[in-house]
Amino acid sequence: MLMLFMAFAPDAIAGHISGTEIRSSEAKLGPAELGVIVNDDDPLSIKIARYYKAKRRIPDANMIHVHFKPGNSVMSSMEFKKVKAVVDAATPPHVQAYALTWTVPYRVECMSMTSAFAFGFDKAYCSNICGPTKLSPYFDSDSRRPYDDYHMRPTMALAGKNFYEVKKLIDRGVASDHTFPKGTGFLVSTSDKARNVRAVMYPEIIQQYFNSPLDLRLVRADYIVNRAKVLFYFTGVKYVKKLKTNRFVPGAIADHLTSAGGDLDSHGDQMSSLRWLEAGATGSYGAVVEPCNYPEKFPAPEIVINHYYHGETLIESYWKSVAWPGQGIFIGEPLAAPFAPRF
């Protein structure tokens, strides 16, 4: 059950926003800095890895091979540590981030799979009693080399229920690069009081970008319908209705604050974050265990928008927007960079 907490005052978070700040994207993460982890015991993982390698031109040395039985939603910490040791030994030192080529398992006991690969399994990054967790050193940083700077590698899963869905995801990410899309960002304030805790910041975000080319709109409703060129869609609700009536631009980011969005193979009453990708988004996020509704455990829209709009990749922008990411999984195409200029 979600509970209402707010550990950071709104003004403290608002201080990170800048609609006019310009950042250089010359050093954004690229294929040379991304390690791709493939499970050689999973034919789907192998197929995804091969396709992604070709589309993003990932160097051979960055393809990291592991073995574990596929199909289970949760991996034990003991098994994970064995897999992680193989990955650590095989990862070239220049690699700064990881892409996973499977959907399940998405959790390592109390941690998400992406956070476990980023930090190593560490119970300080998870809480089973609705408490705070360890802060990510990468949160809202200007770092372009997270492993060099913080000895952690942000991780994102190329997730989907089948190869066709993941292929579409990868293609959208690649297609988004350098496009400077004219889409609209929707900040949806819902009637679900427990899950609508991020809405307190929405007016401030809108104001920060008032004089910029970025079109952000505050919508007071439980969902949007029949909207074209959706670039951002942030909301707080158990299940997002009419999702597939909307059209997302390549590179779009969308998520819903709820307890179990990161249960990627769930068929319960809370929507899996995979539904966002299936509807056309390029990145999403969800909690894999009960987080309670600490805003710090979910993406801060103002921060992900700021980093993304100033040229950083999806994996950089999304990861930097979550203060306490241990219980949440990042899914999408990591290298999507719609606002990065060509050099």
C-alpha cells in the first residue's frame, strides 16, 4: 500500500530546474561506453543483443556474456553475485553504463535488476518497511562518466514481451537521435491523492519552461486521450486508461507513480511499465517492490526533462532524475538522444 511521505521540500527539488541552462553534449554516453549484457542461456536475449549491437554499432569488446536460467521474475542475491562477478571481470574499464537484453528477471530480492547491476547488490538501496534508502551519487549530477566518477554504471533493460516489441523499441530510440522533436510534455495531475505526489511540482516546471520552445502542459485529469506527438507523460495512478489512443514521438519518456509498475510480467490491478513501451514510449520506470510514495524513489520530471532537453541520453537523464533508485527498474533504449546535436 502506498503511503504519503515527502523527504525533500519542494523548493529543494525546484532548485535543480533550468529551462535556459545550456550544456555541452559532446561527451554524452555513446556506443563505445555502453556494455551490453546478454544471457547466453536465453535465445530471446541473444537475439535482442545481436540486433542492438548492429543498430547501435556496439563494439565487440563491449558485449558481455553471462549464463543463468531464464524465465524467473526474481533472482536470488547469491545467484546474482555470481553473475555480477562474471560481468565485472569481462567489462572493459572504459564502459560507463550497461544495457540488459532481457525482461525477466527484473528483480534481485529487494532491489531492481538495473540498480543491482549499477551498484552491486546492496540492501542499503532497498527498504521493506516503507523507509528511505541510500542516495544515488549520480542524482542530478553533471557527470558524463559515472563509472569513473562514482564507480557505478547506470543500467537500463531493453525490455519487451517478445522480440518484435523490443525491436520496435530499439528502432524508436535510434530514430529519435538529433531530431529535436516538436512534441508535447503532459504533466498529468490525477484524483489519486496517494499517487499524485509529484504534481506539487508541476506548476513550477511549467513556469520554468514558459519562454522556451519546449511545450509542457499541466492537465488536471486521470488520463489524456487522443493526443498526438506526446514527448513526456508523467502521472500518478494505478492504471493508465486510454493509453493506446495517444501517439508518442520517438524518444518519448513516460511513467506512472504506483507501487508495482516494475513488476514487468504482472497481470494484477496495477499497470506494468511495459505498457508504456508497447504504446510507443522509448523509456519508462517502475517500482519492483513496495516503495511507498516517496517522490525520491521515482523520477523527478523536472530533472529528467532538464537533462534530456539539454542533450543527454535517455539512460543518463532518467537515472539522474531518481534520488533513491534501488527499488525501481529503468526500461527503454538507453542511447536515445533526441535533443543531442550532431557533431
